[in-house]
Amino acid sequence: MTRDFFKRTSCRACLAKSLTPVLSLGRQPLANAFVRAHDLTKSEKTFPLAIEFCGRCSMVQLSHVVNPAVLFADYHYLTSASAPLIEHFSSLANTIASHVSVHDLVVEIGSNDGTLLQALKGRCRVLGVDPAKNVAWRAVSLGVRTIPTFFSNALAEEIVRKEGAARVIVANNVIAHIDDLDDVVRGVRTLLDAKGFFLFEVHWVGNLIGKGGFDQIYHEHLSYFSLHALSTICTRFGLVLADVTVVPIHGESLQVTVRKSGSPSRRVHSLLQKERKIGLTRVSTYRTFARKVETTRRTLRTLILDLRKEGKTIVGYGAPAKGNTLLNYVRFTSKHLTYITDTTPLKWDRFAPGSHIRIVPPERLRTHRPDYILLLAWNYAPQILEKEKVLRKRGTKFIIPVPSVRII
Ligand code: TMP
Ligand code: ZN
């Protein structure tokens, strides 16, 4: 792919050509492209951000795909920086370990900084695959063998030749980042031992539509999966979607087990049934969601503009990628939010992409007491409200934007 982005014209899950647009969030820069001060005057690259629905298999996907070389050029998301993920991965490692012996090969697609494989090392042979070289290097320095490239069927063939088939293949929070799913699923089929299993986790579209926020839509997330769409892909490749559980990661994620033979568990049937019941297979559900998102935009914009007219100071709390989708969709700038605090030193003194609001250390809130705080890291609301008790006692109010605007 030599262009920066392209319009996807077919469903990634069933290859149907008729997709229905349901929600557009406008043209936006990449959600993780925090801007350095000396680049502020340069124009930013922006890309269309919109989702489409496939009426044939219930897949939801972005209308446009950004070239992965552009998207992941400066990737600095580290699994090990998230305490809940470390805990989740260590229990996942124990589950996997109970199914393998020391000679078995476990391959992780999108192994990031090696958090999961490190926990498995010594209990089986481990091999990571991750194209983000700066991140893969960290895994290697921890002693986790990592191939710094994209997973593909060609790579799977090479691994089988050199190391034999894999007893387990794992892929967490990475399947939604892949455009050419066919090549990856074909690669899984090539690499997987006849008795092995493929275990992966993806954010569930039911969470996006229900309790989740539209701000989880950004260019890195190409697919918003239902179990229906996942089961369509498995069927096309002669694989069995053997089991599924809903896990509390990023709201609600699906933890899916795929095998080469057998039949789907009762849990698979009941989740498919639930998806039909809550309307994930109908376009009208996504249209209702889009209307709700537009209401959030109007409510939030009116609220912030009114508060600014009254002379109130407003700042942002947390600068996650999703916060940038929200800020750019609602078209907020430093005229609306004076600054955004974040605990990540890498983000300090950079500016949020698009909105160009400065990111500062959280200590700023100890010397400057704003009237209102827009909670961009709303997924941590309970912890943050508790942590900021003193600030709230002194009169600062929190605005929680998602799933609907609330002031606390
Ligand atoms: P995440 O949702 O990908 O974990 O990102 C959360 C972001 O919010 C991350 O940049 C760190 C930031 N953050 C704070 O600034 N303060 C907090 O108390 C928490 C929990 C997160
Ligand atoms: Zn489809």
C-alpha cells in the first residue's frame, strides 16, 4: 500500500460489497499522533473516520483504512503500562499453561512488550510476533523471542518449517487492527496444530453500542466485531468457533476459542441469540446509536460553550486516544479546555492531535483549581472520582461525557 489511506469497499468478514454507512465522525488526525510544540504550525494529516454496517454478516468496520506503515510508525502503547491488563494477562498465562507442556509452541500475534509471553516462559516454548519494532525490542530485552514483523500466512509457513506447528496461538486486542484478516486467519490455520487452539480477545460491538462510547472509534480500530461476524470468518476458513466468554476488558471484550474440529459450545449459541435479541444484526440499532452520538455532541458542546461564557475554567483529565476522537468530533480546542492532565510523562508538553490542547502533568491540579473537569479517561471514572476527593470537596465538578453527559 503506497497511499496513506484507502476506502474499503467490501466487508472484511464475509466479503459482501454492500455496506451501509451508519455514523461519520468527520475527518480526524490519528488519535495517538500527539504533536510536539515545534510541529504545531505544520498542517496535520487527517483521514475520514466513519463506520459502516454489513447487513449480510453484521460486521461493523471503518469506511477507510489508514496505511499501517503510517498508523504504527510511532507506536508507543505498552501493555505493561496498564495495571489491569498485567493482571488479566497473568491469569490468561496460567490458563494457557494448564493446556501445554514444556515442548509445546505458543505463538502470540501482536505480542507488544512481551507481558503475556514472559509470564509463560519456562512453561512452554514461546514466540512473539509484533511489527512495532520499538515495542518488540522491549520484549526481546526481557528474553522473549520476538519476530518484528506483521503476522501473515507466509510467516506462518516459515514458523512451521523452523519450529513446527503451534499448540496455542494467542492474539489480544490486535485482530481489530488488521485489514487483511483473510491472510491472518489463513496463517492461523497453517500454523495451528490439529489439536491446538487459537485464543483471541477483541472489543465487542455490543459494548460500543450499549454502555461503551463512540470515542472508542478511531483509525487503529478497523473492525467492531459481533460474534456473528467472527463466526462468519471462521466458517469461511473451515474453522470452528468453539467457545466464547465476555471479559471485562475495555468495557466488554469477547474471549474467543477457535479450533480445527469440534462444535460450538452452548455459550456460543446463547451469545449469538443475545446479539439477535439486542439488535446487533439489524441496521436500525446502529442508526439509533448514531443519533445518540449526535445528541451527545450537541449536549456537550452547548454545555461547555455556556460554561465558558459564564467565565468558568474547564480542563481535561486523561489523554487517552479515545479522548482525541471525542475532542475532535465535538470540535473543542484550547479555547474550550485550558489544558489536559495525564499521568504519562511521554505525553507531557505535547499537544493533543487536532484540538492542540496542551498535555500537562497531573500536579497542575494542585496549584490551579479549575471549575470543571471533562473526564476524557471516563473508563476509570470510579477510581478517578475517588482519587480526586479533595478537589471535588473544594468545588471542582466532573463532567462525564459517555455514555451520556453527566455532571458530578
Ligand atoms: P487507557 O484507557 O488506554 O488506559 O488510557 C488512559 C489514559 O489516561 C492514559 O494516558 C493515562 C491517563 N490517566 C490519567 O491521567 N490519570 C488517571 O488517574 C488514570 C487512571 C489514567
Ligand atoms: Zn459481511
